[in-house]
Amino acid sequence: MNSVPGGQNGGEHLDWPVLLEAAEAAARATRGRGRVADYIPALATADPEAFGMAVATVDGELYGVGDWERPFSVQSVSKLFSLALAVAYGGDSLWRGVGREPSGNPFNSLVQLETEHGIPRNPFINAGALVVTDRLQTMTGDASGTVREFLRRESGNAGLDTDPVVAASEAEHGHRNAALAHFIASHGNLENPVETVLEHYYAHCALTTSCRDLVLAGSFLARYGVRADGTRLMSRSEAKRINAVLLTCGTYDAAGEFAFRVGLPGKSGVGGGILAILPGRAAVCAWGPRLDQAGNSVAAVTALDTLTTLSGCSVF
Ligand code: GLU
């Protein structure tokens, strides 16, 4: 068996348990660096030293280390799924209301939205995710329920659900998101009432998931749009586009740094999770609640960096 570490990419066998162990060791060495998000007060209770990582391969293998089955708040990682489902149900129409360029601004910034007339720069900043949630609501009548059911089905975790305490905390402290939504609505770029859009947005951000759940649910992107059961969620071209937006816009205002260090499409959340895709091979999720200045998990970025550096596998 030609196992990596040591390989320089391509089709050779990767020794995932060895890679995960090395990634965990590197992540644990970041102990004490970064800060747990507290702008949503319910998130501040996360264990700062927790760390987990999981891999789901396109062949159906599943590996994990550390706290890989421990639940955490999915937060913005849910935006990957709301986008994918909006694209799967609605196709290209979505892109009339939201762009696909990196924003170069904080994820909850209002400034750009004003100069760009209520069309958010990309689907992963909060403004863009609100538009995506709105369109998914129009298409399905239950945006957050659609995301939840998709995650449940793909992960096999029937108990996966919104944490009502986190959702309430988000709503209570959500003045900025409410401002963004009203501003977008003032430009005619919401199809549903602001309150409905915010409710569903908070509900999908407040879903509780584990690394295990997320790699299983995200593996359709590693399979170019095909779910684990062999059915197609979206076209190969749509999967490519989502991976492209993940690479350029998925890790806040540090997507360049993430591409530089990790070299994979990925989506981070302020709960400390990062779901990354190795197209054609695997979905990988790392989680640690301490965040860097940009809002990305210090431990998760380090773990993913270690994994792609040791294996030689990235999209580049
Ligand atoms: N629900 C969070 C918010 O709207 C998501 C933040 C994030 O993970 O980026 O602020």
C-alpha cells in the first residue's frame, strides 16, 4: 500500500488515519491561540480546547479523530448547504440576486451593500446568505427545514436539529443581520418578509452538527454533485461552481490566506468548524472553537494545512 504522508498528490492511496493523527497533533499545538466567538452570547459557552476532525471519502470510508462526533454550532458552514440546495432547486436564477466575487470586507459589513444597490457580493457573506435563504424559502416554503432535512438524510443523524437557545441568542443580538435584510429588501431583492428570512437564516445557522455529520453531508461536492446513494443533487458544472465560490469566498476575508495555506475549497463558521472539499477524493471537516482575527478556527486551519501539506493533495 503506497501510503501518504510522502506522496505528492494524484491517485495514490492516502493513509487517512495517519494524516488525521498528524493534523490533530498540529492543531492541539495551537492551544490557547485565538478567541471563542461571543458576539452571539450562546456561542461563548463552547469548550475552547475541543478539537475534532473527520474525513468521508468518495468511496464511502469514514475516519475521525478527537472530538469528531461532538456537536457544535454549524453557523456559517450551513451557508454551503443553503447555497447548494438553492442551486439544486433553482439553478442559475439565484445569481441574479447575489454575486460571486470575494468581498474584501467583514462578513457582516453593511458598507458594500449600499454602493452595490442591495446585491450582495457573494453568497457567503451574511447579506448574500440572507438572499440565498430568501430564495430557498420561495422554492421550498421552509428554507431552514430543507437544510435540516438534507443534513439529517445525508448524515444519517435523525436527531440533528436547531439549538433553540443559539437561535434565540442570534435573534436577540441580530441587529446587524436585521439591518442587512431590511436594506436588501429596500432594494427589492427579497421575495419574502424580512422576519421570515431572518427566522430561517438563524434557524439554519443554529443547527447543531458534528464533524462526522458535516463530512457525510458535504461529500456530494467531492463526488461532483452526486450524493452517497448515487443520486445526483446537482450537475457537475454546478458543483464546480460551488467549489469555486467556496475557494474564493468561503473563509471570510481570509480566503486568500486559506487558499495559500490549505489549497482547498472550504466554508468556515464562527462555531469553529471548517468543511473543506478535496474534489474527487473526500470531504474533510475540522473543528476547534478558538477563532483568529478573520473568524476562522485557528486549530481547524492548522489541521487542514497540515493535512494538505503532508499528503501533497490540494486543488493545486
Ligand atoms: N449566524 C451568524 C451570524 O449571522 C453566522 C456567522 C458566521 O458563522 O459567519 O452572525
